[in-house]
Amino acid sequence: MAEYAIEIEKLVKKFGDLTAVNEISLKIKKGEIFGMLGPNGAGKTTTINLVLGLIKPTSGKILVNGLDIKKEGEAIKQQLGLMTQETVVEGELTAYQNLEIFAQLYHVPLDEQPKRIKEALEESELTSFANKKAGTFSGGMKRRLELVKSMIQHPSILILDEPTTGLDIQNRQNMWKHIRELNKLGVTIILTTQYLEEADALCGRIAIIDHGKIKAMGTVSELKRVIGSGRILEIVPEAHTDVPAIVAILKTAFKLRPEVKNDKVTAIVEVGNEERVMSKLLAALNRKKIKIASLGMHMPTLDDVFIALTGASTRDTTHSDTSSRMDSMMRGMSGRG
Ligand SMILES: Nc1ncnc2c1ncn2[C@@H]1O[C@H](COP(=O)(O)OP(=O)(O)OP(=O)(O)O)[C@@H](O)[C@H]1O
Ligand SMILES: [Mg+2]
């Protein structure tokens, strides 16, 4: 028996000039909940489509439960369940009929089908809606139906492409509960998400992906260590504040490396220096009459790691600063994951 559910080695996918997946290598152990975290266009769905054999890689290797997808695509198909990024329940069909179609598609034996469908309806808390048209369901109900639909052939690996994007917090947490329950039954789960909070809540390990590359990989606490023992300084400017002026002060007077995202300025500050930086910074801002809404210091969150590694805002601001910092962080992280 293979130790790993998925092994990906130097996977590359090009669409013309665009390299959507750029030498991704990772191993996912059986029973893990593994997260692929990345912004729009990072290459998450493309990686998933490659693992599912829906598209062919430009180069690289993929093993599913030890089987090479190039040679054993058919055998692998039964072992993988997929919940796609877009909701695809058939609105004109009932919940029951939606599940039935999938059971047939995945060749669930006819005499087994009613039992599987009953279970799926129970798991998704949709038993009393079995004969209602799926088109009338709320977003959360549709996603739950999709989740159990993707499990109808009892795959050992379940791939969830942004399972909660677009859901409100209540439906999101409900979806998390169902994902955890499936995992407890022994299902290996790979999910993609744009939500740091979701990766933090669900995943044992996370790969942070941007521009088709893995920027960092590890447990949440390992990733947080990327920031070292630092604390995060966070400045929220007022509406018409001169943000570049704040950035300049942090760079020149404090030798920090600030990032700007969602109109907030953050920077990593070494432990022990917090109070000195805070008081001096307040004085400097006052002197220059720069108005701010708030100034604070917090322990690093996965969000901060994400900003530090992807330079999330650097797509629309400068790039060089972040990439040099990322290089030094990646050196610090090497050997992990
Ligand atoms: N069939 C295709 N032909 C050309 N380019 C493609 C194709 N599929 C994806 N891309 C491009 O590859 C890159 C990665 O896309 P992908 O859909 O994998 O990103 P993603 O991480 O899933 O993003 P999102 O969070 O928006 O779903 C994007 O720049 C996208 O435009
Ligand atoms: Mg996607």
C-alpha cells in the first residue's frame, strides 16, 4: 500500500506563453486535510485538473495512491471525488435525482444506489428536501448537495475546489463541519481556498501557491514561523492620509520592510522592539502631521504569512522589496514541508 494519497513531482502546465503551474512538487499523506491556499489565478484549479487527469501536464509526474495517472487513469478515476469550484447541481432535478445521476455515472451498483443516496441525503441534512428541485435550494444547501454527490462512489480522496467561496459564515462553518466528518471517516481531503481562515481552521498542512509556484509549505505553526519571532506592526491610515509617506518613514527611520494591503500598512518588528517602535513612530507621524486611524502590534497570523510570502499587494505596487525578503524567508524555511 502506498503511503501517499497524492505525489506530485515537478509538475508543469503551460497554456501558450503562460505557465499556470510551474514545477510544483508535493506529497499528501493518506488521511490528511491538505490545503492549497492562493489568490485568483494562482494555479489551484489547474493543479487539480491535472491530478484528476482532466488536462495533460506539459511535464512532470502524478501518482494517486501509488498509481501513475498516465498509465492507470481509469482505475484512479474511482478513487477520486471532486467538488468543482462552480456549483453544478441540476436545478430542474430533485436532490434525489441529482444524486442518482452521479451514482449511475460512477457505476455504483444498481442495488446499492438507494442506500448510498439515502446516506448522502442524511449526511447533507437534506433528507426532508429529497424530492424538492435543487434549483430552489439556498447556496449552502446546493454546496452540501455537491459535497455528498462528490462522495457517492466512496472515493478515498476528495478534492474540494474552493468549497466555501461565496457562502456566508454560517454556511461556511457548516461546510467545515461536514468536511471534518468525512475526514474522520478516513477520507483524504485536498482543498483549495482563498481564505486564510479556512486553511487555518481545517488543514493539517498548507501549501501557499502564487503564480503557479509553491511559496511555502508546512503546518500552520511552521508557516507562522516564517515571520520568525517577530510581531506585526499594523497601521490603519485615515481616508486621505499619505500612505507612501508612512511607508517612507518605516523604511528610512526604522529600517523596516513595510507592505501595503487593503489600505493597511504592516511590517515585521523584532520582539523586544515593539514599544520603542510604537512610541517613536507615533512621535514621527505627529511631527509630519500624518493622521492615522489606528496603530497596533499583534502576533503573526496566517494572513501575515501570506502577505509576507506572496507580497499580496505587490502586484499593484513594488515587487523588488518583497521578493528579496521572500528569498531570505524561503532560505529560512528550506528543508521543511
Ligand atoms: N484553459 C486555459 N487556457 C488558458 N489559460 C488558462 C486556462 N486555464 C487556466 N488558465 C490560466 O492559468 C492561470 C491559473 O488559473 P487557475 O484557474 O488554475 O487559477 P486558480 O488558482 O484556480 O484561481 P481562482 O482562485 O480564480 O479559481 C490563470 O492565469 C488562468 O487565466
Ligand atoms: Mg480556481
